[in-house]
Amino acid sequence: MSMNSFGHVFRVTTWGESHGPALGATVDGCPPGVALEAEMIQVWLDKRRPGQNKHTTQRNEPDQVKILSGVYEGKTTGTPIQLMIENTDQRSKDYGEIEKTFRPGHADITYWQKYGIRDPRGGGRSSARETAARVAAGGVAREALKALVPGIEIKGYMTQMGDLHLDREKFDWDAIDSNPFWLPDATAVTEWEDYLHKIRKDNDSVGAAVEVVVRGAPAGLGAPVYAKLDTDLAAAMMSINAVKGVEIGEGMAAAGLRGTTNADEIFMGEDGPEFSSNHAGGILGGISTGQDLVVRFAVKPTSSILTPRKSITKMGEPIEVITKGRHDPCVGIRAVPVGEAMAACVVLDHLLLDRAQTGGARGPIG
């Protein structure tokens, strides 16, 4: 299986399976001299870790990250950084019955059609467990960004869960980290909890939408045509397990706007150009404007449910499938820190690309 890497200068390769002894990431291209300790990465893994509350899978993994290379005396050396996370709470017996069966909505059938072999234990490489490695790599990217662009902030939150939508009139940036849904509206948390509880009692699951905002990214990141910042952001989010759609800025809603509304007007401020709005999501022509970068993605409902679904076996025989095990009723909840991590990796990658091409030079305005 090839194509397990992403990025250009800051390049990440993830490895490992859901029920193997360990998984992790090899991070290449991190600048030398960046302060880095395992504890700095662990804070982000703790945000994604399973089993933290009743709304996520009860698989109890500590997700303790170990740095095996690329760091000396608390600083990066510029060589590849090897990150490892051991699996400690596998229950592979839960998947014994599906070894010869294709679960509806899962990659079982496509993995088998392509490779002629698959790891049925928790989905193997196609499991959302793989995203722990991405979050670890994103922790490295965050520390490098902190050193290179002081003040940059990357924050994700849920904007939709099934029939429920965020009321943007009540948006509260400070509420995001204080509830299990990463919801920027503390007044709606109880409603969201009751809604998901009913979904779970029905032996069902539900989809979600997640928005990630990058504040403080400098203007000039990205390049026209094939190296657009929004191209790489969209690809990064689309590569996350269960993601089925990505938007930048207004996204699909731009199809319903007029040019007089969609074009963000530009004014000269005391510290440089300012914009009347941000329909573009902070990117024009593939290059960042200096405004907030805004990317949004849709996550499908978890396919592992206790309600019987029709499928076939490897022999082509009809069968009803009930997926046992411990699964998220809404995988979008734990997708929030994954989206943040992917944004961090992409923004750092483009920052390093820009430094290599332009040295950070910018056209003067004013």
C-alpha cells in the first residue's frame, strides 16, 4: 500500500493499524532548533483520545506519544522525527465474525477488491485510529508555527450534528473548549447531548460538520494554479477518515451569492489592507490574504452500528451485518482535533515553501 505521506517540505508519513502493536508518524522537514517535548504533543492527543466521555467510543487508549528520533536536549535537530503511539486496549475478537463479510459503509469491500487482502481488526489501516498519528504530527507543526509565527492560533469546532445547527448569532469563541462537542455555544450543549443520546439508544449514528479557523496566518502563503493553499487544505481535510465534503470560506453557499456580495471589499487600514468581509475564507487565487483561514468539512455517520444492514460475504452470499465493538455515535466529535492538526501541517508546509521561494519578501502597499 503506497501513498501514506502528505506535504511538500514539511512531510508526514503515518504508519500502523488500529489493532496492531503501535501506530505513529514520521515527520520530515521540521526546522531545527524548535523546542519540542512529548508533553507538547500529548496535549493535542488528549483532545482526540477515545473514551473521555459518554459521547465517544469507550475504547480506552491513553495515546501516550513517544519521540524516538529527531530531538536532542529538547530541540528538533532538523532530521526525521519518529513518533510512536502504542495500542493498549484492542479487542480484536469483536471483529472475528466480519473477516469474511463486508460491512456496509466501510472500506472492507474496496480494500479487498484492490489488494486481495485486508486486516479486519477494527478496519486496520482504514480505521479512524490512524488519525492519532496525524494529531501527533500536528503537534509538531504547532510548535514550529509557534516559533516562526508568534500569535498564530488554530481552532476547530462543530457547526452541525445531524439535524442540529450552530446558531452563529450566539457564537462564543471561549465556549469551545468547555464542552464535549467543541461547540461555540454553551447554551446549546444540553440539546446536543439529548439528541445524541437518542441516536445512540436507537442503535444508530449521525453525521456532523466541523469548521477550522486559522487566525494570524501571514499573507502570501500558497501559490497560483497547482500549489494553491486552499487546494492543499481541501485535500488534507478530505483525506481524514469519513470526510465526504470540504468547503473554503462560503464554499457551496457561494453558488447562491451575487458578485456584489461575494467580493470582499478592500480598504487601507493603519496596519495595512483590511477587508469588509471574508467570504473568500482568507484565500484569493490560492494565496492567503492575511485574514482568518476558514475551512469546513462534512463527516458521514459512523458506519459501525448495531442495527442490522444487508451486505454480502466474500463468496457473494447475502448476509445481515451487525457491527459489534466500541464505536463513536458521531465521529465528527473527535474529528475536530484531527482537522486542527491537518490545518497546522498544511499551513507550516506552505510557510516553509514560501520562505524557500521568496524568502518572505512581500510587495509593498501604501
